Amino acid sequence: MKFFSLLSLILIITLSSCSTVRVASDYDKQADFNTYKSFAFYKPGIDKAEISDLDKKRILRAIEADMTSKGFAKSANPDVLVSIFTKTKENVNIYQNNYGWGYGWGWNPWFWGAGYNTVSTTTEGTLYIDLIDASKKELVWQGMGSAALTKDVNKKQEKMNEIVTAILEKYPPQER
């Protein structure tokens, strides 16, 4: 029975670690998104993002790839400026198994026990991508995505790509 409790716990952790990116977006209904064909990164905004320079590069690579796939050209004289903002928070997860079979010492090594708790932490990151009309210097679109982050350096770019793609799927905005 303890095996099944452990298997259930592993399944819960696995499913929660595979969670998808939660996204939302907002935009200026007066903006004509058909006129935006080129972009550049807004360095002052990006410099304020409180993440490592390596993670900034990963995010900017993902944004550039996605914007290019949408038909945008990177330009020194852009139609829109792209800026980012980030937030992170630690989530503490407690999994509780109140009763179950356990193993112990004595005449009968198996007993009905009081259960156990498992505690794990995950870091959730939120990325905001702002598109600013370059001529008016006004925010015209903002996308936001939140997801569990990986600490595995080999998978960071993949995770950044996933988050950015999910956010930019909301661009251009569809009339509601």
C-alpha cells in the first residue's frame, strides 16, 4: 500500500511540474496592429528586468525568433519597441498522506501508521512582454505568462521559448 501512496505522490509531482504556461494579454483597441512590421528591443526597459543577463539573452532570443516567425523584421527604425518585465515567487507544496501502511521494527514489521508529509518548492516566474508604439511612445499591447521555472541550465532556453511562444500566441489581438 505504501508503494501506491508513493506512486501517487510521484504522479502528482510529475503532473504539477509539467503544468502549462498561464497567459493573458491586454491591448489598446485604438491601435492599428496591421501597421506594425518591424521591431527593436527597448534597452532601458530590458535593463530594469531583475534577472540574470544570461536569462535576459534567453528571453530576447526567444522573442526575436517568435517575432520574426510572425513576419516582423528587426530594425534600427522600428514600428514597435519590445520591453520585458519579470517577477518570480517561491511556491511551497506540501503533500500529506495521513494514514497508510508503513514499515517498522517489532514482532510484525508492518503497521498502520500516522502517515507522512512531503515538502517541495518550485519557483514560478512571470514574464511580461510589452509592445510600445515607437512613434507615439505608448504601450499598445502587453502579454503576460506564468510558469514553473527549471533550474536545469540545459533546459532553460527550451522553457523560455515555451513561455514566450505561449505569450506571443495572443498577438496580434483578436477582436473580442
